[in-house]
Amino acid sequence: MYLVVRNDEEQYSIWRADREVPAGWHPEGRRGSRQECLDHIGVIWTDMRPAGLRRRLAGADV
């Protein structure tokens, strides 16, 4: 079993459910097989840029 985890920059990864989630990462709520978790990430993580970069670009006059 795996967990989908997310960091403060809204980047996603998977982590073994039987291990403590590393500092800086938080369970996103999805649990399942490795492939189920990767498929879930593929659906929800549509913008791979870190959140800080997205915010800076959103505030820039482009």
C-alpha cells in the first residue's frame, strides 16, 4: 500500500503507507496500490511548476 503525499510547493509523490511520511510532506488523502496512486497523481497534478513559481508568474506582467 502507498500514500499520495504533497509538499508545500504542491508537488506530489508516493510513499509507502507503512513508513513515516518524511518532514515537509503531507498525506494528500489517497491510498492504494503503487499504480493507483501514480494514476491519481497523473489526474490531479496538471501543472508541474512549484507553487511559488506559479504565484510569481501570476503576479508578473507578461
